[in-house]
Amino acid sequence: SSCRFSQHFTAWEIHNVNVFSFFIYFLFFFFNQTKLANGETEVHHRPKRGWIWNQFFVLEEHMGPEAQYVGKLHSNSDKGDGSVKYILSGEGAGTIFIIDEVTGDIHATKSLDRERKTHYVLHAQALDRNTKEALEPKSEFIIKVQDINDNAPKFPDGPFVAMVPEMSEVGTSVLQVTATDADDPTYGNSARIVYSILQGQPYFSVDPKTGIIRTALANMDREAREHYTVVIQAKDMAGQVGGLSGSTTINITLTDVNDNPPKFPQKNYQLYVPESAQVGKPVGKIKANDEDLGINADIKYSIINSEGANMFSISTDRDTREGILSLKKPLNYEKKKSYTLHIEGMNTHVDPRFSYLGSFKDTATLKITVGDVDEAPVFSMDYYIMEVYENAPIGTEVGTVTAQDPDIKNSPVRYYLDIKEEGERYFKIDESHGIIRTIQPLDREDMPWHNITVMASDVDNPSLLSHVPATVQVLDVNDNPPEIATQEEGIVCESSRPGQVIQTVTAMDKDDFANGQRFSFALPSHLPVNPNFTLKDNEDGTASIIARRRRFSHLTQELYELPIVVWDNGEPSLSGTSTLTLRVCPCQRHGRVRMCQGEAFLSSAGLSTGALIAILLCIVILLAIVVLFITLRRSKKEPLIISEEDVRENVVTYDDEGGGEEDTEAFDIIALRNPAAAEELKFRRDVRPEARQHCGPPRTCQSPALELDEVDVHEFIKQRLVEADTDTSVPPYDSLQTYAYEGQGSPTGTISPLDSPGTQSEQDYNYLDDWGPEFQKLAELYEEAESEIMT
């Protein structure tokens, strides 16, 4: 039969005082019974184990001297004879929770804290004490730690800082505070919190459920009181007596709003300003007070009457919020001795919510007294422009400046020129009348304008000086003769024809002509007629030089000098003679200069800057190669040891340089390349042999070269090897000999110049003229060489 835990847990129920658990047990027991026909009640037994409760409860923080009773386990197989053994395992089994093996009573041996651990999971099993067999399978149950009110509410984020605008309406939300309670919120009222205000009334209130702090008093003025300290209490057990509580502090600051207009401390002000005050500079200050802060206290000042606005301006200093008065125009004590200003100060940021408080501006009256100051003389003009002709006699009057003392006493004025100006002095001034005169002749071509500074001072107070700039323009007179504009040589082509324009010249004149410069040209009349050139006046300020004869030659005469007379149209008219140099040069067909004297050995050759750089670079590279070659020659290693008894000591090394290809008498180089020639020179190497021919029938001759051409190359090498072995003039040790065998009978012929006959060919080199002036000299050289050959 299966075993089950007993359903009769009356003792457990009494010890745990759990009516709800008992009610559940009763219902389960009632529905698990059946009425029989004889009136008896049958209790149904399930075939497997049956646990009625799966959890027990134990109070936390138990402080009694004995272990706290938790509950009782009982199996249906337990007959009360002690044959059943109860075993407990799981969390805290054996340490926190113990079980009586015989009765199944469970006790807690230690005080528990629900805030640390809310429940424990354990396993129960019933065993046969004798056979050790399990009477019931292992089953899991939970022991819950029942909460008591042992934790006070806390504000984890406190203390708090909050701000609210001044003049806020009643009920304006300031801040919400929240307290936490570590007790079980699902059991009893241990974690049910109620908020209350301990300090801060009647200005603020708190919602008891949500903890929202609100304003409780209307029209709180920051200017009257800015900071408030509010203490809020949180109490559990729904605020009942015996509940635990905690508190926090909230520091509340009223922020500023623009609820105060600016105010001038007084309505009337006075200010003394000397007439010497500079325009644009500050002359005084005025300030209106505003109890607000920040932008709410910003003030804009303005002058609202025209009398003051025309002469003065006012601006606001952002740091001090003062009104800065400045001059717009110069003051003159002699004309006006006082001014009255109506100044208004107004807030720039007005809050419309407080418009009922009135206009946020204020006005004040400022009376300005102008002080008399001894002033420097004042010139009649701010700038003087004068004119004088150049070359005017010393002492010529240039102009007059005038100044006057603006003061009432009208002191006499003295005039001076600023002697601090650098450069040579050309003018002087009359101290009493201000007349400016020249002290030396003026030259417009040297300096057309003169800038001077005139000073004036009172006779009574010479320290007061005033300055005025004056400009003197030097007017032109015709005092410079004209001349040819260019100083460069003209070019005359050798192939010039009569009537051909050689060059067009222009003239220049240092003088200034208002209607434009006009020049006339002619050859000198006192000289004989020039047989080579004539001059044509083009009547447009230019003249043309024209050739009068044909064929100029630079070999006969290279340079010609042509004097030219030029007249201007000034009053009086002046003339000048200039000499123009003409150089005869060879020219190409279209008149382009081919070559003139030795002038452009580089320029006529058309060598540009890039070409010159390339030539220099090539020269540098060649020099580098030469230096490298010499270095390698010097660094060539000598033999390590040369014995005095070496059999090769009689070998003499020569390093002689031959005469080149033109030196054909010393040695016939054909022998190095032509086997036939080598055959002929086999017996006498030091004498150039005469040409020999093997002749057969008439009109037929055969050279040895033709015979050798039929010899096989192998035989040729073999023959040379025998000659080297039998030659007593070669070194006694092994040496390397190189042979270059050139075959005969090539259809293209030989390209070697050694066997080529020297022939002269006639060729026309005139095409080199089309290549430009760079090749002209080359063509001339070839033509001269041909002419010598023909001759």
C-alpha cells in the first residue's frame, strides 16, 4: 500500500496560527470523503504520495531562548511506533532548520532576516528505519520568512536641491521626493509610507501619498526672501502610531523673474563737460537700479529729447549696466554753454504676466554745463591745394592760409611750417599773414607735388597748436627738348632695297602737354645729304628711316650713325638731336636677321634657357664619368708579390696611344679585322706590306683574301694557334689571344671605313637655310669646303 503524509496537522496549525491554511486543509479533507450506503464515511487514498502543504511560515527576527517551531511532517505509513525516519535536506537543512527524525517536527535554530533572504527551499523524505527503504519519494517544500516592521523608510537620493520661480501660483509643483522601505510591501502595512512636512510651512506643502512638494503661499518675492529649507518625513504603517519614520531636507531657491522696473536714484543730475572734449569719447555716466537679476535687470538707455540727442549719444555698459554718455559733435562754449538731456532707462526683457505692475521704465533729467577752454586756432579750410609753375623765381607766392582764435578774446595767430618733415625744404611762410613762398626753384620733372603741414598757434598761448595739410602742385613749362625714345641699335639687312623702311622711331619728352605731345622729325640741315638713308616724318609722332641704296655689306661697313632732329609743339618750341646707330647684318629671305657680328653666339643660335641647362647638365655628367674612370684606374690592384727571380721580369709593358684612324703609317689596322691582310702581314709585322696580287690568265687577278676566304674557320684558328706556339716573341706562359674573323663575299659589302675608298660627293646644302639660323653657319662651312675642293 502507498504511504502519504498525514492530513492531521492540528499541532502545526495551532503553532503557526494560520486560519487560511486550516480552511484549505478542511476543504481538501471534506471533498476527499465519500458517504457509503450504510452511513459510514470512506476516506479515499491516492495511489501515490500526498503532501497537503508545500510551504511553512516562520517569523523573522525571532529572539526567544528556544528554537522557533516551524511545523510538522507526517507520513501515512507512520504508525507511531518509531519505525519511520524523517530526513530533511536543502537550503539551511541541519544548520538553520532541524527536524525530529521520529516525530517530524521542524524548528528554526537561528534568527532570520527577511530582507536578506525571503524563503528557503527544502526537501523532505520518509524512510523505513529498519530497511532504509523510502516510504515516500523526496518532495520539495518552501519555508517563507514572515515579515515584521523592522525597517524605517529612507530617502536614498537626499538631501535635495530645487528651484521654483518667484511669484508662482499656489500649487505650483516644486519637486517629488520618494522614500523606500525594505519591509515586505505585500504583507501588512510595514512598507506603506505616508509623507508629511515637518519644516517649511506655510510656504510649501507635500502630498502625503505621492511626495510631491508644491507652493502653498502666493506671491513669494525673491527680493524679499530667496532661500527656503523644507524638511519632509516619510512614515510607514500608513502613518499609524508605532510606525517607523525617516526624513530628508530640500533646499528650495526662488529664481528671478522680471517683476521690478528700473529706478533712477534721483530725478535730476548735473554734469560738467569742457568744450575740448573729443567727439566719440565718453564724457559721463548715469545709472538706474534694478533689483532683478540677469537679463531681467538689463536696461537700455536713450535720450528722448532732440536737444540732447543731436549733440550726445548714450550706450549701456553690459558689465555695470551704466549709461555711458558720449559726444556726437564738438562742443563750442562760445555758441552754447549748456544742454538739457531727458534720459530714459527701460528693461529690455519684459514679462507680460507682470504688466499689471506698471511700465518697466523710468526717466531722469541731466543738465550738462559746457566749460570754457583756451582753444587752438582754427583754420578756414580743412585742406589747402595750391599751384605754382616750375622754374618760378625764388620768393614767388604760392598761396595763403588763414586761421583764427575761436575764443572770445580772439588772440592774434602765428603761422609755422612743420620742420619735422623729412626732405629738402622748398617753401617758407609769413608768420603774421600765412603767405607761402618758394625758397628755391622747382622742377616738375623731379617732383610734381609737394606736401607740407602748416601750424598755427595763439600769441598768448604758443603751446596750443593746430595743424592743416597743404599740397602744392608744380605746373609744367616747356623746358625739356624731345629726344628719340629708343637707345638701341637699328638693324639694316644686307639685302635692303632702295625705298625700304629700315626702322620706325618715336620720340619722348619729359614735359607735360595737356592736349597731347606732337613731334616733328627731320635730318640735320647743316649736314650734307646722307647717301645711305633718308627720313620720312609720318606726322603722327613717328618717323620712318628709309634706305636710299641697294646692297649693304657688313664686311665693308658694319655701323652707320644717323643724326635725327626732333621738335615738340610747346611754347616755346624746343628741339633736340639724337644719333641713331644702325648695324648691317645678314638676313634671311623674309628679312629675319640671320647673324649679326658675334652677338648671339648663343642667342642667334636659338639657345633657350632650357637648352643651356641641358648643355650644362651634359657637361657635368661627362666630368663625373671622367672622374669615375680616373678613380677606377688608380684603384686597380697591383700584383701581391713580384719575385725578383720571376722568369717574366723581362716582359716590358707599354702603354702608348696611337695616332688614331688617320695614323695609317704606323700600323695597318686592316690586319686586325681582315684575314687576308693578316695573312700578308704574317712574316713582317713592323713594315706595312705592299699590295700583292696573284695573277693568272690575262685580265684576271686573284688576291690572297679570296683564297683565304675558302679556308674553313677551324683551319684558320688552328693555323693561328701554331703560329702562337712557334712565335718566340710572345710571353713564355699561357696567354689569351683574340681573333676577329671577318668573312668575305657579303652581298651588302663591308661597312668598315678601312677598306672604303675616299670619294668626294657633290651635294647642295642650301636646304640647311630652311632649318633656321642655327644651321646657316654649317651650310657656309660646307659650301666653302666644296669650293676649295672644286678649285
